[in-house]
Amino acid sequence: MLLNTMKIIAHRGESFDAPENSLSAILLAWERGAKVVEIDVHLSADKEVVVIHDKHTGRVGDKKRIVKKSSLSELKTVDIGLKKSEKYKGERIPALSEVLETVPPEGKLIIEVKCGNEVINPLIQVLKTSAIESTQVELMAFNLKVVGEMKMKAPQFKVVWLLDLDYYFPHWLLVVNARNIIRKVKAGELDGVNVWAGKVLNKAFVKAFKDEGLLFYVWTVNDQHIARKIKGYGVDAITTDRAAWLTRQLAGTKQ
């Protein structure tokens, strides 16, 4: 597969260099030429869709706030830049509406739902009130019920199911059946999968999905040699914390 047909997805923005899921990381990704940016969302106590990976701000912020128990304004008091670098002091958690405003006409935003079904209706409403085109947004989650409900309520968006495969366990402890996964994907009328770049992943595994006309994305690859191997499997996209760098490496440009 040629590089220009395989997407490079900026994982939480250019998160190797800037605070993950921040406006700085997202803007940096667009500025460096990213075509696809992935973000994570939760629902705040006041029903705002906010862009953060964890259930609380402790890992990325200067204080701990539980997202579902905090309002957007309370979450905005947390500095999510300092732990990354003094350069990003004062960085705040963005609302999804703020991120949507950054997406260029040729850009695509992949939104991963990190909580439950409670976020779906507010999420769809934010997307409806945005100027963004439906072709510029894709939705995903690990929870099969969540992705199924998102596809049912918002069929205009592509929806993919996230799979951790052997992320938590050695691959030899698992029996992963591509046909069973494909059956569930098709039952939910989903558009494809986004899988962990582990030992289970191989060319035959990818081919099973591609033969069914399904999207096949991979997360999260920061090693150029692994990326080259996975690219050879014929995947549709590779997710990375270093989107601009990995794009150059795969294109053979070292600068």
C-alpha cells in the first residue's frame, strides 16, 4: 500500500511534543501537515463534552479533578501543560466544540469515547451544531454497546470498534478469531476496527477484515521499523504520537 493511501493518525495531537489532547498538540499536528487527528472525550458534570483521556486530571494536570463530577469551568482551572513542559504552562482542557473549530477543510477528527452511553447524545448535538462535515469525523470506542449505539443514532459518521487484542496479555494466552470479530462488527453495522499493534496483528489478520470491505486501523506505533512492517500488511491507518516524524520516516525523508 502506498503511503498516500495509508493515513497517519496524530494520537491525541502531536502528543510527543505537546501536552496530549490539548489545543496546542492538536494545532501543532495540523500545522505540521497532519490529515487526521485523534482525541479522547468524556462528559463533565454539566454535560459538556470535554477532551481528556482519563477519568480524572491527576496524570496530566497540576491538580486532580474527577471529570464526571466536575463542571467544565472547574476542569478549566487545571493546568495540563506544566507536566509536559514549562513552555506549555497555562494549557487548559478543551471542550470538544473548541477542538472542532481547529479542523481544517481537508482535515479529519477521530473522536474516541472513553466513558459510557451518557456522552452519546451530547456528543451528537455538539457535532450537529458544528460547521464540520460528517465526512470529517469518525467515532470509536472500546465498548461494543457504545459504538453500536453511536452508529445507530448517528449513521452519517463512520464508527470503528477499538480492540486491545494482546495489549494486556501475552499473545500466546489468547485465542483471537478474526471471523468472530467481523461478525460483531457487521452485526452493529460498524465500519471497521482499530487494533493494538501487538503480536496477534499480522497480514492474514488484516486481510480477513479488508476482504469484507472493513476499515482497519492500528494503534499506537512510535517505531518506524514496526510501522513499515504494519504498513506492508495493507492497513488503512497507523496511529502514532509522532505523526509528522513518522510520516517523514515512511516517506524516506529524514529531516
